[in-house]
Amino acid sequence: MSSNLPTQWSQSITDRLDTWDGTGLTRTMAEFSTGQDPICTIDGDSRVLFSSSNYLGLAQHPQVVGAAQTALEIYGAGSGGSRLTTGTTDLHNGVERRIASWLGYPECCFFATGYQANVGLISTLADEATIIFSDQRNHASIIDGCRLAKATRGTRTVVFPHRDAAALRTLLADYRTIYPDHRFLVMSDGVFSMDGTSADLPSLVDTAHEFGALVIVDDAHGIGTIGASGRGVIDVSPDHAPDILVGTASKALGAEGGFVCAPEPVVRLLRNQARSFVFSTSTSAANMAAVGAAVGVVRSAGSPVSQLQANSLALREQLRDAGILETDGTDGTDGSAVPADPTECSPIIPIPIGAESTAMAVAAELRSRGFHVPAIRYPTVPRGAAILRVTVMATHSSSQITDFVDAITDALAHVSD
């Protein structure tokens, strides 16, 4: 087979790559040859990891790994089909029931990825008589779900300012006047993936319900990390749970997959009509066993959630003491107050940098000092607003946290000289 592309295609692709590279946005993949431990081997070098979403360290937890190994021996490596053909095992059904019970919803539908959960949910529920109101900092999977709903079903999407319930209320009132017969759907992240801020669930839910809107919250980064028992934003505001809750197993739970917790009719609709569920191969039984075991660990007396929250608070305090985060009670990103309660401290701590080239230089300095924190650039964040997205894990030691603060302080000073 020829390795050459047709001339017009070759030129188009080359031009796009050159443009991308010229704006400092080219990415390369770091190669891990160990698991997501605090100290791991990356590109052949030993580094301290401060960028993983394995927040609780459960990807290496012996109960989680052991459950997956046992299931692998019984069920084999792959599922062999979609959930509606041969891809549903007793483990799939059992985990769905377990997650629904844990998070307080009637039913749960498990997808192969969190991205598929959001895209499938939004594009299935919304139609031409639906208007979606989406927080401006929502995850790309929500944005793409809205785009797919518009492309296939004519759904309109309205973006509201980040965590601004007053602005949302104004938009809902205006659109209710113009479209009195339309159904409204309000979507928000629970813990926002780039800045670590949390949705103001009481204001969001009360405002949405005032106008008869359905509320969907994607708490991929909150479940397992915040709240007294680690149930995420619904733990923080139990009286204002969203109508539908989206979560993931690929962050704090240390495995893979996404899920939708909802009333029974919604879950039944998804299982019959969500294309990302119906036409996707099911995740393996071994993965489902890992998810089930991870939920069990989080709910146990020895849960690592409190240690994660303590580490998150400690890192924030040391970064503020070093002058890297603001010292006036804000997190240095959007002026949102840092919660005094450690159970509401997200493990995501953004370090604002600005220029893409500067962020890359700081990340390189950290690598030279033995730490791995990649620069986050456009299109993940706006152009010229690059950050270092620092994440802490329950398995980090206090000395690793202190050493990291010293390293990033030196790296920032070195790049600014």
C-alpha cells in the first residue's frame, strides 16, 4: 500500500499542521512504562507525577486490581459485543445497580467512556423543541453533545457565563417568553475540569426548576474527590441533586467508563436510542469488576477520600504561601473563594501562565527537576490563557507535595528571568 496521500490532501494536511505548530500548539504524547503512581517512569525517566486524574490512587489499589484479575480469568479479555448483543454480564448489571444506589438515583446506564455518556445523553434527549443552556466552561464532551444534537435534531444551545445563576435566570426568562412551548435543559460540570471550581448546585437547580428546566450535571471530577463521603457535588448539596447525574469511572475510581444516573424512563430511553450506547462495544467484564471494587473502597471505612482532601488543602496552602496562588482567599483563576471546608477542595489546582510558549517552558523546567505537569493550551483553554493543571493524589506524600512547591517556585522564577 502506498504511503503517499493524494496531492491536494497532502498539501491541506501539511498546511494545517504547519499553522498549528506555528502557534505553539503541537502536542506529543508522554510514554508511561509504569502505572499512575506518584513516582513513575515517563519517557524513560523517573518523575513525580502531579497531573494524573487517578486522584485516589485506586488504579493500583490491590482490591481493584485483584477484582479485575479474577474477572479476567473468568470472562476473558474482551466483551465480544455491544451491551444489547453479547456485551452485558452480571458484573455490568451489578455495577449499574451499585452506582445508582450509592449516588441515590433509581437507575444507572454505564457507557464505555464518559465522553460517550455525555454525547449519547444529550443527543438522545434533545430535539428541535429543546433549548440547552450550557455553562461556558463545560467539558468538550458536553459541547460536542450539544453540537451533535444541533446537527442531527435541530437543537438550539445557549451558553451562559461560568457559574452565573443570575445571568442564567435572565436567559431562561427571555427564552421562555420567546419560546413558551420549548423544553429547557440546563447543563453544567460539577467540578470543572480545568479550573477546579464547583458548580453552585443550589442556585443552579433552583433557577433551572423555576422555569421547568431539566438539570444535568457532569460530575466526572467531583465524584470520589469532594464531599464528606466522596459522592461529589451531591454530597456537598444533598437537597439540590440534579435531575440527571453523569459520572465517570476513569478519574477517581481508577478504571474506565462513564455512566448516567437518572429516573428509569431516561435510562430505558438511553439503552434503546443512545447511539453511543447501542453501537459501541461494551467495556470488558474485568473493567466492570474494577469499577465495582473501586466503589466499594470509596464507601469503606478505609476510604482514601479524606487523605485526598487533606493533600489538596495542603498543596493549596503551600502554593499560596509561596505566592503562586493568590493569598486573599481566592484560587487565583476566577476569583472564586477557596472553600474553608477541606471536603470541598478539588484536587485540580490551575496555575495561570498565559502565553503558550511560557507554559511550555515552565513545564520543561519542571521536567528537568523531576516533575511531570504538562502545559494545558488551546483548544482546551482559550488562546493566550495557558495553564499548568496541577492535580494531587491521595497517594502523594507530604514531602512530595513540599518538594513540588519548591520545584514550581524555582521553575517559574527561572522562566521569568
